[in-house]
Amino acid sequence: MRTEIRFAGFGGQGIVTAAVIFGKAAAIYADKYVVQTQVYGPEARGGSATSAVVLDDADILYPKVTDPDIYVIMSQDSFDKYGTKAKSDAIVVLDSGLVHDRPNCTYYEVPASRVAKEELGRVIVANIIMLGALVAATGVIGREALKEGILSSVPKGTEELNLKAMTQGFEIIEKIKA
Amino acid sequence: MSQLEFVQGNIACGKGAIAAGCTFFGGYPITPSTEVAEYMAAALPKIEGGCFIQMEDEIAGIACAIGAAWTGARSMTATSGPGFSLMMENIGYAFMTETPCVIVNVQRGGPSTGQPTMAAQGDMMQARYGSHGDYSIIALCPATVQECFELTVKAFNLSDQFRCPVFVMTDEIIGHMRERILIPDSVEIIRPKPAKPTDLPFGTDESDIPGFLPFGSGQRIHVTGLTHDERGYPDSSSYQRHEMLIKRLVHKIESRRHEIADYEIVNPDAKIIFICYGVPARTVQQLAAQDKAIGYLRLRIVWPFPEEVLKQFKNVTTFIVPEMNLGMISREIERHTAIPVVSVGKIGGDLHTAQELQEVANAYKTAGGQR
Amino acid sequence: MKAQVKEDWFRKDRLPHIFCVGCGNGTIINCVVDAVFHLDLDIDKTVFLSGIGCSSRAPGYMASDSLHTTHGRALAFATGVKLGRPEFDVIVYTGDGDLAAIGGNHFIHACRRNIDMTVVCMNNQIYGMTGGQGSPCTPIGKLSTTTPYGAQETPFDLCELAVGAGANYVARWTSYHVKELRNAVITGIETPGLSFIEVLCQCPTSFGNKNKIGEGVEHASYLRKNAMLLQKARRMEEEGKKIPPETFIVGEYVKRSRPVMGGKT
């Protein structure tokens, strides 16, 4: 089944990195068909950043995301741009400290940036917390696959930090679901 | 060990080049092709005899790639629209001097600076006709990241086999999107037919393709972009010499276009046949999976154009040609068939959707091919 | 293979050459061949390259592998050859139009990279092959078909340009100074890095006649008479004396050992 996922936030949050890690986890470690795309523009930091991943159990032909089933949103601006258009059966995983509105569909509030900064000491891993939350909330790929994807992507020496972030993401969703 | 990777099309082109034994990259960074150069900059210094150089412009990029090809290296450059325009004179030189080299063109919206970060297929005619004079080249059009790898390997082989520049005509969508690719343990490598030092450097047998000896082999070859004889010596004022040379250079490729041809046909008995290449082919494939009343021809090699293939569609009433330009290959198709050809050009960077193509197909299903 | 006699360096079946009566190019080619013969370079490991123009026909008369490329781009092609086979001796023949106009950017960058090759620029101050159009080296006031009222633009000083851009060896001579030129080419080939040798060269057909300098002999004699050693010119500059117009400053501008690209290891 085709699943479309939109990642959005602002430049510097690691939005594209998160999509690439997730795509790699799905393609290499979960044996899914995956297409990851991103929008290129002249902005590097502070501007909007977005990336999309399409997952399927069969060949993905049309590569672009048209009506996402899942959103990972890390800024109010990107919520305004994408989150407000989420279809009623979509799932939105949002950074609750940065996104103030809430969508008209299932959503999960993940205080990723706050937790990354206050509990892990590195705001940079907020995107990995969001990935943990995405996987725990939707089950689109297995947790082990995500872990492998993260380990094979992050710089040496940061594995422990990133796995902690991933686990934080799992736990935040588990608490919500409990 | 073959391995799975999750990479961008541009990186897959680089990996294909390395797998094919490319040892030289000369180029100039330009969006959206830059990742090819960046990959080669990292990979080539790790290979024995490998060399990456960032030149002062694209003219110099293709020039040094041609220079390196004459030392026997598998040599390449990569660029996009504006850089491709700058390369045109030296592409003609590579054709005239029968220099094997591979040019990856990650197409973006043009003309001029246009849309650096958006996809297009607007260089298809420039690839075929962009340099001055009569000539012929080979152009490959990948539609997946896996094909970026495979067709780059194939481009090197064709370039060596036919001793001509070969283009890998990708685009911003394929170049920048990531997919899983399988990198095999090894790839088939076809090097140029060797010559003997005593052979005339541009003398040929019935194949029309001279054997190749790199500089330093004792053949003491003179290579010139001027019209030349079999020895390589300039002879630019003779009507006959020029006609003979250019006809041979064109003929060596065009006479083998059906052997070079690389395509995929699905549902050839349909009345509505899409003809596609590159990334729009993915939308066509999606549509064909939903609508059994259509068929398609997908070209992996667009130039030289294999017009004989068009005869395989016995029931066709309309050819529909979606391209990310305002109709380029559709015109090439038109000149080879009496069947109506409908161009569905789309520019701006977005890909045709299945719904858009379905609407066009539906319109011609009922209209029975009448325009 | 090594040459037994100097003539082995010539592609004899290509002769006679296409240069005009009185042209200086033959003399310059002869000096270069003298230099490579003296250095006993391997013919099969030497590559001559060129762009487009009269000077650029020279590689066609060399017995080694040679690449006659597109207008202005010889140095870019040569960069590929040298990096492809660093053990080769790479020598580029070029002219003032080829090198300084259409190829100016490649010239600057080849000097900056200090890539290990020798560049011999036959500067006839004109586009000779195409009938005498003005070049970036046509002096102010001189006539050409595109400067019918006299050239108005300040010409390039190619040697100063090469020094500024970073070449390891830079010298200027004229086609009259055959011994100095030969020795400069020898030094140039021996010096790792980019060696740039500019040679003022008579072009009676397109420059000399039009500018009332005369035929080949008179034109060569004009180059000799107007040549001034670099040391003298520097001294005059220091003394605040004006160097007369139409002076050709000759000599070795620089010989140094900046880091080299593509050197033999």
C-alpha cells in the first residue's frame, strides 16, 4: 500500500536529514520501496524546509507526494502551509512546542525540541525524537529498522545520543497511547 | 559483494561512473548536477590513477575531460542547462575527433538561468543538435535512480564502442530524489576496439569505427577538429574529404540505431500509445497499471531515435507524448509516422500527474485519433 | 622513443608548412624542437597541444602525439592530458589571440594552478590566420582590419599577467633571439610548474605590411631593434626614465618554485 509522508519545518532543524534517515531505514532495513524527495531552494537556514517520503510494498511509479497520509511538522509556518490541508484520516506528528494550532485529524503532540534541549542537551536531535515518535505512532516501519537506519547515517560518536533521542520519541508516544 | 544503497540519482550516476572504471572527472559545479561532481571529488582520489579537477568553467570542464580521454582514461563531466550550452563547441570537437567521453546533464528549467532547482527535459534537442554542423550522438534517459547507475555504466560502454560523446540526460527530479539501488559486484565493461600502432589513426574497416590507441602508445597521432584524413591530418578545403568524413561519423551511429536502441513496450496492441522517456515515464507507467486500454513505449535511449519501433503498434490510433518541455521528441516522432502525435508538454518543474494524462488519453479514445 | 637526429621531431610527411614567407613561427618551432632534442625528451611521452590560429598549426608538424583543439581552450585540454598522464611532457603552442582573448580565463587559471606544462605563445600582435584583426596584444595606434583608425585599447602584458597569476617560470623573447629562446624553452621544460614563454613574432602578411614595418626580414629586424633587456627596463623605471613606445622588454621575468599541480613524481 502506498503511504505518503510529508516532513516540514524550518531550515536547520534537520528536516531533510530526518526524511533521508527515515527513507534509508525503510528502504534498506524494512525492505520497502521508497522514494524520498526534497525541495531545493536558495535558503539554507531559517527558511522553510520540506521533504517527502513515499513508501510502498510495490514499485513506486509517480514519485511525488500529492495528498500525504502522515505529516511530521516542526514549525507553525509549515503547519500553516501543510498541516491545515491534512485530510481527515491523516496522522500528524507535531512538535508541540513549536506548532500552536492543531489539525482536524488524528495528531500526536511531541515536545521534541524541548526534550532534545532540556533532557538530551542537544536541540539538534529533535528530528530524531520526531522519527521515533513517527514510527511509534504509525508503525509504518519497525523500530529495529529505524534504529539501523539511524545508526548507519549519523556521525561516529553520536550514536548513543541519537538512539536516546529515538527512544524518547518512542516513549512520548507510548505515554500518549497508554 | 553487491550492495543496497539509498541514494540520490546524481550520486547513482557517480557510482555508475566509478563502477564503469571512470578515472577522470573535469567539471564546474552547477545546480542541480553538483552532487555528481561532489561525489566524484570524494571518490576519485581514492582510486589509483583517479583524478578530479574543478575547472574554471564548463568549457574547460569538457575540454580537460576530452584531454584526459586521449590519455586512455574513462573520462566524464556533469552539468546542467547553462553549462551544457557552454560545452557545445567542445562536444562538437569530441564528435569530430571521435573522443569517447560521457556527459551527464541534469536538466533544469531554461532557457537562460531559468529554474536552477526545478526539473525539465528542455535540452533534448540541444543534446542532438546543439553544436554546429551535422553530427550524431547517443543520449540515454534514466527514469529511476537505479537506471542513473545502470545507464551511466552503459554510457561509458557506448562511448568507447562508438567513439563518440554520450549523454546521460537526467533531470532535477531523478537527480535529487533518493531510491534504493542495487550496486552489483561488477559491471560489464566494453572498451574501445584497440588499434595497432601501424594503423592509420582514423582509418576504419567496414565498422566505420577506427580502433583506439591513447597518447603514449607510439602511434603518434595528430588529433584535430579540422576536417581530416585517415592519418588525422587537416584537409579542410576538399568537398569530398569533408563529405566522406562527416558521413562516416554520422553513419557509424545512425546505421546502428536499431542495435543501439533500448526501450520497453507494454500493451502494444492498445489504440492509445504513450511514448515517454525519463521521469514522465513513471506517470505513464502508473497510468498503464490502472488503465488497460493504453500501452506505452518507454525509451531508455532517445538518440539515435529508433523509428522502426513505431511500427510495432499495429492498432494505434494516437501517440501521446508527455515531456517536460513544450514538445521536442514529439516532433521527432511526428516525422516518422502517419499516426497522429499528441504532445503533452509540461514545463515549470512539476511532473505530469496520472490524472492529467488520463484526461488526455480519454479525449483521444473517443475522438478516435482525430485531432 | 628518443630522437636520433633533430629532424626526428618533425612529422615530415606534413611538410611543407602553411606559414607565410617571412613568418616567425618556423623559427620559434625550430627553437622549441632544439630544446626538446637537447633535453632528449621521449617523443612518445611528449604531447604538443594548441588552440586555433597560425601558431596553433605547429603541433601538426610535430612527430609526437598532438591535440589541435578549439579556439582558446588548449590549456584546458592540456590540463586533462597532463593530469591523465603526469609523466608526459606537455607543451602548448598558442598565440596572442588564442591565449589572451578567448582563452584568457584558462590562461589565468592554468598559471594559478601552476600545472606542470610549458606554454609557448607566438605573439604576432594580430590575428594572422584570419587576415589581420586586432588582438588584445595589438599596440595602441597600430592598424588592423578591425582597428582601421588605430587600436585604442591598452594591450595585455602577458608576462606580467603570468607572473601575477602564479606561473613558476616566465620569460619573453622575440623570434630574433633564437639562442635565448631555445634556452628559455629548455629552462621552461625543466622547471616544474607552468612555464610561460612569450615570443614576439613577425607577421609581415597581416601586421608588418599594414603598419609600414615591412617584410619578414625588416619585421624581425624591428623586433631586434626595439627589444630591451628586462634588467635595463627595470633600471630605467627605477630612475624614472620613460621607456620608449614600441619597446619589447625581453628576459626572464620569474623563476620560482611555488607548489605545482600535476608534476612528475
